[in-house]
Amino acid sequence: MAGEKVKSAKQKRLVNNIIVHIVLAVLAVIWVFPIFWVVLTSFRAEKGSYVSTFFPQNYTLDNYIKLFTDTTLLNFPRMFANTLIIAICSCILSTFYVLAVSYCLSRLKFKLRKPYMNMAMILGLFPGFMSMVAVYFILKALGLSEGGLIRLALILCYSGGAGLGFQIAKGFFDTIPLAIDEAALIDGCTRWQIFWKITLPLSKPVIVYTVLTSFIGPWVDFIFAKVICRANANYYTVAIGLWRMLEKEYIDNWYTCFAAGAVLISIPIAALFMFLQRYYVDGMSGAVKG
């Protein structure tokens, strides 16, 4: 009887595993399918946005070449460079703001600490683009809405309110024992030294998460970039450029180039993730060992 029960349990577990793997495989196909389609479309030789076949009949690299050589509609290399500069600067500032605010709220006790966190949670319920009109007029009053200062304006927009997104980093800092900070204070360390030399090295996973989210936000944003750049094509970001390619007067000639651009803008995000992944894994293993 015992042997039959064990055999029945194994069979039941096997059936459950098969069902789970089938469901996961179906979900994986659904998730990968749009990416696969975009990649195929980026190599499609047939022009136009409406075709009768799913798979391209002919393949070419002309769509990628056209992005970098044809500037009659948009200067894609310049847009790519604009977006990269804005995203890197915003990422650095936002990461510092988020980690600094999170550390202060996790470790320091001061008046209005809880009201500030409650206020930040409430403000986080509202989408950021609700403030875009007010932000634009503030930037215009400061003279940051014209010329090369548009890049600075976008960096300020993306990084200025980053400190409100402290919740995840604060939760991670809360898991680090206070005894470490107390021992460092006894040894004569300042709060800055504790934050920079002790807390951050122990927080690699949340740093990686913060860097990725701080980079992806400016990299893919369209709303603030469109409002602030307006008709200044020299300062367009890739999101605006890809949107222009889908306008009705350009879509037939630029649709496959849009797909090629979509593939190209995914490369920096993938490269950043691959570079930071090892730090995330090392940080998690270090946390488990500790």
C-alpha cells in the first residue's frame, strides 16, 4: 500500500509538472511573439505597413542603413545620441537621489518623516504627465525650453522627482541590521561614510534595480520629451522619432525602419542589464551568505 501511494504521488507530481511547463511554454511564446515579429519586420524588404504575409518574402539590411543615412525626415543618429546623453545623466542623478532619500528615511529619525512618506505615497498615485503643462511653463520661465538647454530641461524633469520613488530601496535598506551602523558610528564614521562605504556595498541588488529603472524611464519616455522638444527636431529623442515614422504621411516608407529603430533602441537596455546582472547575482549571494 505504501509503495502504491508513493507511486501515485509521483505520477500526480509528474502530471502537475507537465501542466505547469506547458502553461509556462505557452506564456513564453505569447511574450516572445511580438519581439520576434518586430525583429523579422526590421529585415523585411517589402515596403509599406500592410502586407499579406506574416513572414517577410525577402530580407535586407537596407532598413538599418536607411536609419543612419537618410535624414530627409529624421536624423536618427542625432536622436539616438540625444536620448543616450539624457538617459545617462538622468540615470546617475536619479539613482543618487533615490538611494540617498531611501537611506535617510530608513536610518534617520526626524520630524515629519512619516507625513513625508505618506505624502509621497499619495503623490505616487497620480501619473507624472498630469504636471507636464505646469512643468513646461516653469522651464519656459527659466529659459530652458529652447536650444541646447532642452537636454538639460529633460534631465531635470526625469531626475527632479526621482526621490519620491524611495519605497523599494527603503524596504531593502530596512533589512540591513542597524547594529552595523551603530558599530560604524562608534568607530568614528560619519553618516556619509556609512552610506557610501558600508550600506551601498551591501545593497548591490537594489542599486542594480534603481539604475535600470532610472535609465529605462528617460530612454522610452515620449510625453515629456514631446511637450518640451515641441518642433525642435535637433533635440528629438528616439521615442519622438519612432512616433513620427508612424504618422500617416510617412508610415508606408518608414514602417520597416520603425521596426529597425525599435530593435536598435533595445540594445542599450539589454547591454546595461547584461553588464549589471553579475552585480545583482553577487549581491544576492552575498546577502544569503550574510
